[in-house]
Amino acid sequence: MDSVTTMTSCPCVPSTVWARPQSRAALDAFFRGFGFTAEADLSALAAWAMDGYAAHGAQPQSALAVARARVETWLAGVLGTEHAGGSLLARGRAAFVLCDGASRGARVLMQPSAPEEFTRQLRAAVPVPAPSQVTAVMPEQHLTLWPFGEMFRRWFRGAAPDVSISR
Amino acid sequence: MDAHSFSPESAGLRRAGVLGLAAVVTVAGTLEMHRLLSAQGTSAPEVLLLVLFALCFGWIALSFWTAVAGFLQSVVGERLPGPRYPTVDEEAVPLRSRTSVVMPIHNEDPAAVFANVQATYESVPATGHLDAFDFYVLSDSTRAEAWVAEELAWSDLCRRVGGQGRIFYRRRTDNTGKKAGNLGDFCERWGRRYDFTVVLDADSLMDGRTLVKMARLMELNPRTGIIQAPPLCVGRATLFARLQQFAGRVYGPVVAAGAAAWQLGESNYWGHNAILRTEAFINHCGLPVLPGKQPFGGHILSHDFVEAALMRRAGYTVWLMPELGGSYEQPPPNLLAYAQRDRRWCQGNLQHLSLVLASGLHPLSRAHFLMGVMSYVASPLWLLFLLSGLAAALHDRFFLDPHLLEQPGLAYDAPGALRLFAVSMGMLFTPKVLGLALALARGDEARRMGGRAKLVLSVLAESVLASLLAPVMMLFQSHFVFGTLLGYRVNWSSQQREDADLPWSEGLRRHAAHMAVGVGLAAAALLVSPGLAAWLAPVVAGLLLAVPLTVLTARASLGAWAARKGLFLIPEETEPPEVLERAQGITEEHAVEPVPDAVERVLTDAKAHALHLALLESQPGLSLDTPPAALESARRKLLGGEPEPLSAQEKVAALLDAGTLAEAREQRLTRAVS
């Protein structure tokens, strides 16, 4: 498996190394989410993800968790601390797909750092839908719609006042 | 806090001038009308006629004196007294404050929305103050297709301008409180990050220089709560829209300057193209839910007037500043779209009736509510005035002794009636004349409006067309007012914003009743006398010609023809400001790919899929709003053997569930591979 990390333009690992086809299928699905479709790319990425891990006996969920961690580490390195956070993987994947990263081949993910220009593109493409929230409460304003009526109601101990019904 | 503490010393004089003169003219006109009507005694329809006349005449008188005030203010050319304006040195200093520019949207065309956001955004760096601004598109879109198209358009925009981290997009899953609720949600989540908030409409466009000016004024005037930059209607091509644009450009400034001149720090807020002091807005402008049922109860529909009143109640001033410039919006493309928008606004404004007497409000805030109500109620009043006049004439024709009319002293004072009519028409058209006079006096402006001769010709043609369209709008608005009072519900759908031709069948369908009213009016008038029919001719003609007027004015080809002839030109067409030109260019340059089926798009397009999932994950908890039954049936359809079309609710449910989307996409990819 070590050989995978040294592969260059056409990574290829025989699928026979995978004792569990379900694990391989799960990893393929994961990497297809990044836009990779070529079998060669998927094989190489699966091998890269599981490098140094006891893949032969891995359950699909474990294999997936390892792959996620790998890619997250890669994304954290490339995107920097600015984009660190809970949804790093989803946002990083979106940036990767939006920049058509898969067209650069599996190798781009398998190297610890991406080319500078691609890194710049990726960082600019990370979706940041909103900044962190600073929660506030917008208190509902009290409006006595008819002060004279309110006065009469008080005198006669009337029913509900004519203010907001959502209180 | 003293409610009057921010009004300059001249406020009382200015208000007495406009309101006092309007009152004097109304009383004089009503007395004259009473004299005319009481020649043979006063019948019941005549009493009603007199009351209606007083209300309609008062409304015209207020507009007249406001326009006169605006004319004087424009001629003198001085700034409004009250606010502190920046010195040259202060203008050179970087802004100390942070401002959010928010655009609430609801099922709009994303191409137009994001083109406007981009043009506005790009105009800010040139001012050197980009760091002081963040932009938010606040989506309340309920259609799945609009939602996904917005996400894609937002992502494209951010990548084009490098706006990630500065241009944000948020979609709500529930539309509580509609636009006001949308803005309230923003305030509660991110409002505290900003000193000020500029509110835009879906078709708003603002120049970066105007944004900076507004933020600067807010910095210098800490007790100012809202500054409204009156938007200019631009950017449409249909004849109807070009008429609106022209009228807004020639007469609008006089009216706006007049309103600003006497309302001063107690002006109104129009809901968009305005800057708010965020903390004051959060603390004092949370809208109550009104007791009772619609139309007067429930959520406040037209939130802007109420927010301005609450802001003023809290001791902050509200200013209308026409001189700011650089503030734009688009008019509706045709009469029917205009009426559709009016229907929404009508209910919202009538709802304000229940707030007129609310405790603690500034008298001018109450006046704003009443003026808003009157802008719609004037139509049924005018209609009733016409009908009661007709009834009075019929009464005299059939129930009065004809010999009475021949006796000296009992005959109608026809010259007097004509005089009163002429005065009414004069007051009605004075704002147009004053606006025209100002435009003619400004040589460069007149040149950019086709030259002085074309400008005068355009005003004459616009006046004729507006007079013909007015009776139809009177019937539309009367229908809306009576419908609202009878409890019809208003559908707050997004308005039509594109320049599409109207079919004749649609015109006929919408105006059949109006034409019938026209025929009825003409027949009743002819029963009385041909003279009365001649008096009513402009109204009858407008109603009988409603279909061709609506259909033909909806045509962009006629709008373009008029432009080629130099008619209804505005300076923003002949020499467009950069921000307008840029917005137009972006719309043409970056066409947004349509999304015919949102779920299909998210499942088949890798970019849409990854982006959508990323946005879902950035807003945890969204899927909690998914109706379980809808999600279950969506899953069955998506993950079952044969693909089945999803309902609108199922689409939204599927789009809210990342797991379902990932599973369905994977299933499709696996199928494709095998």
C-alpha cells in the first residue's frame, strides 16, 4: 500500500487487496462525492485513505471514518484555520467540487499540499453562508391600540387588553 | 424622552404652513361646494356628496401644498435642518461603524436579485470602505426550485467577486412574520454584529457612495434611527413601466422634497432602500401581533410604517433624504402587476387603521398611518363621490319640479361649478407642473430627458395616459378596499417583475367588469343630460378603453418605440449611472441556469449537490422542520425502484435531509456505473 503514496499520474491499486467489497464501495461513494469518477482515481484514493490502516478487516463504517479523517486533515491543511469548524468536510468538499478539483486527478488529494493557485481557488470557493451568530432577542413591543378603551376596561375590570396576542 | 426634542425650530412653522394651508383650502372648497349644492335645498345624496368632496378635496389639497413645499425646498436648495452633515474632513475619514446590507427575497428571479447584489457590492470598494460592509441575501423562498437556484447563484457570485465571508446567504425554513419576520430573524442572529443595517428590496439597487453617505450620517447623528433614501424607479422597458419611471423622475423629487421639508425627523420608512440603527431597531421595533382576525388582526403586513412609528416612539428620528441619490428600484411592468402589488399594500395599509390611536405614538406617526390609509381609501371615496353625484343628478332630474330650476336664484351656478372643478384640477396637476418647471430649469437634466420640447410633450402625454388609467385603478383599489373590509385574504406572493407581454384575453378577463361600469356610468349620465355625460367622459373613456390601455402599455416594444421618439426619457436611461449599467451588464453576462426540478438538479449535478449539502450542514437543525410524512414519501419515491415525481412539499422535505440526498445520489451513480 505504501506504493500508492508514491504513485504519480495514474494511480492504480488492484481491488483484490480489499477483503471487504462493501468497504471499497463505501469509499468509492465517498470520493465520488468529490467528483471523482474514474476507476483508477477511486482505487488510488481508497488506497491512499486506508494507507497505514488495517484495511483488510475494516468494516465499511470504519473505513469511511478513516477516509473522512484523512480528507479533513488534507482540507484543514489546504484551507487553513480560517475555515476550521464542524462542517469543514462538507464545505471543503463543496469548494473542491466547485473548483472542479477532480479534473486534476486523484493525486491532488494524495499530496499533503495543493498547488498554490489551486489552494487560492479552493479558499475562495469555500461556502460561508453566514458568520457566527451573536444571538439577540427582539422584544415584541407593547401597543395599547385604543387607550380610551383600555381605560374603560380597567374601570370595569374587563377582559383581555387589546395588545399583542402573542404574549 | 421628549418626542419633539429632535425637530428643528422651524418644524412648527413648516408644518403649520403645509397642514394649515391644506386645511384652509379644504374648508373654503367645501363651503363653495355646499353653496353650489344647496341651490335647491340639500338632498340626502348631496349631503353624502359634500362629505366625500371634503375628504377627496382635503387629500388633493395636502398633496398640492406638499408639492409647493417641495418646490420651494428644491429652489432654495438648502439641506434639511436638523441632522448634522459631515464636513469635507469628516468625509475623508474611514467609517468607524459596521453596516450590513440585507436583501430579503421570496421566490424571486435569482438572476436579477444577484445581479443587483453584485452591482451594489462592486460599487462599494471604489469608495474605499468595503471593510465596513457585509451583504446578506435573506431567503424566504418556499419553492424548492427558487431555493436551489439561489444557492447556485450565490456561490457563483461569491466566486466571481471574491465575496466569500462578505456576501452571505441564509434561507429560512418557515416564513413566520413574512418580510418583517425575515428581517427580525436576521436581527436576532446577526444584528448585534452591526451598527447599522441597510434594508433592500428584491429589486433594489444602491450606489456604494450612497451606502457610505448613509452610514456616515448615522455615525454623526446618534439619535437618528432611520434614514430613508427615496428610490427612483428605473430599468424597465414596457410603456407602462416607462410612464412610471418618467413620472417618478419628474414629479417624484418635488413630492419627496415636500414631504421631507415638513415631516423632518418624523418622516416615514418605506421598508427598503433605507438604513436602520440596528440596536435601536432590535430593542424597540419588534412588531406585535395584533389581536383579532384579518384584515385588522394578526401579523402586521406593512411593517415599515409601524417600525418607523416605533422607532420614533423610542425617541429616534426618522428622516427622508431625497438628496442622497443613488437609490433605485424597479416599477411593476404593467397595470395588472401594479394592481397586484397594490392589493397587498392595500390590506397592509388598512390594517394600520387599528394603530392610529395606539398609545405613545408621535402625532405625525399617526398621520402617516392615516395618509397610508387615505392613499387607498381615496379611490372608493372618489367612486362614491361620482356615484352620489350621479344619484343627486338623477334625483333632481326625476323627482324635482322642473319649474324650480327655471326660477332665478334656484338654478345651478354652472360657472361656479366649473370654477371649483378648475381649482380641483389645478391642484391635482400642480405637482406635475412644478416638477416639470424644475426639470426645465435644470438645462442638463432636460437635455438628458430628450430636450425641453420632448420633455413637455412627454409630460402632456403622460398626463393624458395617467388620466385614462386612473379610473381603472380607482375601481381596482375600491375592490381591494371593500374586499379587505369584507375579510378577503391577501396572498402575499412575489410580484411579477419581468417585461412579458399581456395577452388580450387576460386583459379582457380582468377588465370586463370595469367596462361594464363604464357603460353603466355613461348610460346613467345620458339619462340626466348630455352635459353630464361630457363631464364624465374622461372617466367613462378610461373604463371603456381599459383592455387596450392595459395590453398595449404592457408592451416593451411600445416602450422602446417611445424611447426612440425621445418620449418619457429619464437621465438614468440616456446616461445610466455606473451601478445601473453594471447590474444590467451582469444580468446579460451571467445568465443563471434555470432549475426546472430542484431535487433532480441536486441529485444529478455534482456542484449543486456538494454545495447544497455544505449549506445544509452549516445550518444544523434545519431537518427538524421537515414534516416526517413528506420525507417518508419522498424517500420512498426517490429510493424506490421506479422514479416518481415528487410533490412540492416532498421536494422541500428531501432537500432538507442531507442523508436522503446523499443516499439517492449514490444510488443513481451506482446505477450509472453498473
